[in-house]
Amino acid sequence: MVTANAVKIDDGQLQKPSRPLIRMRAVSKTYVTASSDSVHAVDRVDLDIADGEFVCIVGPSGCGKSTLLRMLAGLDTNDGGRLLLDGRQVTGPSAQVGVVFQAANLLPWLSVRDNVSLPLRVGGRHISSAQRIDELLVMAGLGDFGDRYPYELSGGMQQRAGICRALARDPRILLMDEPFGALDALTRERMNMELQRIWQASGKTVMLITHSISESIFLADRVVVMSARPGRVLKELTVPIPRPRSFDTIVSNPAYATLASEIRGLLNAEGEIE
């Protein structure tokens, strides 16, 4: 496994990165609607994310958070500024980037193992990667559920399977768009714990979008607060709480209350709090 703060290059050697893994410079996006109206979604966003870092993006609904993620995933294009992955302009989807959306979107006629291995089967690597799929399932606590079908899993377990599928090609970056937003509060906390464990075990770079202040503080090395549309970076806040974290320990940490109050104040000023 490639650990955080190390970059794998073409000849298989490892080197210390001399630049952020993700770099956004004046990234902007404007949509044209069916009625020919212009919607300025993202406005001149500057953001660096280091290799192995966990960054959470919070902001009002409609502020361009998902647009930013889609552009980074190569599913949409920026029309202003530069968006770089390991120093190269993002021009489309990449095997280096895995994406997890709010719905797991598992295929109901495939087993959990086959759902997770789907990206590899499409790429012709299924047979040679069977061991990796089993390792991912074990890492996510699904080692005994590989032969089950999605309808036999809870919502949280389905989302874990979705995370495994995004990790199947061993991407360097995991992008997550409110992956736990549809879960009840208790399951969401459990999934936050699971994601923290999976991230620490995998060493991936993670950017997660959320509306939850507590979730962002629990998971992130750094919380990025965005403005109302058009989305701009209002502030970047480092989370100084040691890992591994639990919800019991972070709420008793003085830094949690300070960060939560500051994030809430920024969102309140933008017209949205949670």
C-alpha cells in the first residue's frame, strides 16, 4: 500500500511530493439553463489538498460543492481557472480518482463481491484482482457478506460496499458527495467511524462534501467552508483533534466547540446552518 505523503511514479519508485496532490487555482463554473439563463455556480476557488489528507467541504445548499467535486472527478469541466491532479490538468475521468455518491447505486442482480469488482471486470482485471476485492471487503467489515445481494444489506452496509467499489481500482483520491446524508443519525455516526478506519488503513486522499458540522470536524484534517452561490472559499480551518477520534471524545475537546461555533457562524452568515 502506498502510504500518505508518498507518490507512486511510473517506474514504481516512491518520491516525496513537491506539490499538493490536488491544486485548484481560480476555478470557476457557469451553467446555461434550458431557458438560456446563466447560473454562476463556482467563483474563483483556490484550494490545495495534500497527498493523504482528509478534507471536508461544507457550505449552503446550491453553493457549488457538488459541482466542484464533479469537476475534480472529470465528470464536468471548469470554464475558468486551473484544476490540477498531481500537476496535470484534469480533462476527464481518471483511474486515480474514485467517487462515492449519496446513493450506493449497487446493481441488485449482482452479489456484493461482484458489485465491488465491477470496475475491475469492466477493465479486464477481475480474475487477477480477486484477492484485492476480498481484502477490501474485510477492511470494510463485509468479509462475510461477499455472496449476499444488496437487498440483504442495511443502508450503511450498502454504502460501505459502495466505498469498496470506489477503492477497487486502488485510486489515489476518494471523492465523496454527502455519502451518508440519507442515513439515520446513529447509522451515520457508525459510518463516520468506519470511514475514519478505512481512510487510516488505506492512506488515500479524501475530499468529502457534507452539510453536517459535526461530521466535518470528526472526519477532517481540514474543513473548508464555502459561501452561498456562486461558491467561494470563505475559510479553511485545521482540526487539531488527535486521531483516532470518537464522537464521545471530540465533543469533550475544547477545540470541537470552538470549531463548531466558527463554522456555524460562517454558515449562518450565508443563510444556512445545520
